[in-house]
Amino acid sequence: MSSASNKQPGFRTFELSDPSIGLAGLRFVTVKSPSLKRRADIVLYVPDTAEQKKDLPLILLLHGVYGSAWAWALSGAAHLAAEKLIRQQLLPDCIIAMPSDGLWGDGSGYLAHGGCNYEKWIIDEVPAAARMAVPALSEKSPLFIAGLSMGGYGAIRIGAKYGHLFRGISGHSSITAFEQLSLFVEEPLDAYEPARQENKDLADMLCHAAGRLPPLRFDCGKNDLLIEPNRLLHRQLEEKGIAHQYLEFDGEHNWDYWKTHISDTLVFFSHLL
């Protein structure tokens, strides 16, 4: 489709792949993002059973460092996990939006820095683009957010900050404090200004959001390099009386682990509908 003939409110351009030649329910969107000041991609999972339905739940699924919009689907098989659960009637029909993080450096952190707002891209523009692409979505659609590693950090941080918008939050192998980005990215942390100065650890943000925090779960592999930070976050939330679910499983910081446990997130969300 020509971008010149496909303008949509809020985006100068809006490109959507042809659903008739999609891959296992996947659709691909490219928009020019006002928040990012560049084009950005979203992969959508739309089950066949979604047609003619209204107000379906929307799950935002955030990738980790080095990845892009295709990572959760084509490395993590998230859409196949959802399809299986829907078929088993363990998950209602829902739409999954898997956006890029904005493609800054090794990872944007889903934060506002360098004149671009990677948080606003996720919280405002990705849901808007998904609603444009999928008629089964609307402003009334329940909204959930989840992610892995840097995406787990983004999901929990954004979910806590904008708790009134979300029905549930989930993180896998999550970075739990801004400084942990240095374990993965080559960019110096001061390149994330002003976000570096404004950022709080997840424990601080979650405690600050106490009383208005959506249901929260997070998990981590026992051999993951982030296991101790996740255990610490669990203890801190317990000490503050912040309701949450924390689980540990066998596994490392890799796609084998995330492919196995994305179903846990989807089932957790299904219980909140």
C-alpha cells in the first residue's frame, strides 16, 4: 500500500501487511511515529476466531535488547503459544501487539531520552496503531503488558507508572534496575539522559504505585544472570506488602526459557478477564 494514500489519524504514514498472505495469524505494521521521529514496526497476532468480534483484549509484548518487532513471534513463538491456549479454551480470543523498542542502540530501555520518547511510543502509539489495524479492538479493549529482560523492565515500569490503563503486568527474566542495562548494551548509560536521572528501580516504582497497581507476576530462570536481582525485587515487595506472584524455574537467559514460559503470562492474563 502506498504511504501517500494510506494516511491515518496520528501518523503521517501507516503501512499494514496483507492479512491474506500473513504467517499463522501474524500481521505486520509500519508507522511513522511522532514520539520516535522515525518509522517503527509492530507485529500483530490476530487469531482467525477474532473476526467479527469486538473489544477483544490487547496484550503488549515487549522484546529485550538486540531484538525487534519480530523477536517474540519468530524467536519466541508467542503467537503459537497463544493459538494453542485459545484452541484449548485456556485463553479467550485476544490480540497480541509485539512492537519494536524504537531501535535505538542495543536497546532503548523503553524510556524517554535523546529527544525521543520510547515510553510514549509503547503506551500511546502502539495501542492506537493496533486498533487501526484490527477492527476487533477498541478503546474498550482490556489492556495488558508483558516482556522479557529489558522488555520485562519496560513492562513492569510502564505498567506501574500507568497502572490505571492495564489489567495485568508480567515480566520474564526482567532487568530490575536501570543500571543493569550495562550488562547488555555497549552504549554508556549517560547516553540515556534525562531518563538516567529520572529513573527509579522497579521496587521503588512498584511501592510508589501501591494501591493502584494492577495484578503483577514475574519469573526468572534459576541459572539466569538476573536471578539475584529478581529475588531481591521479590523480597522487597514482600517486605512492603505489595501483592505479586513470583516464580522460579529451571533455565537461563535465553529463548528456550522464554518460549517455555510465555504461556504462563498468557494464562495469568486470561484469569484477569
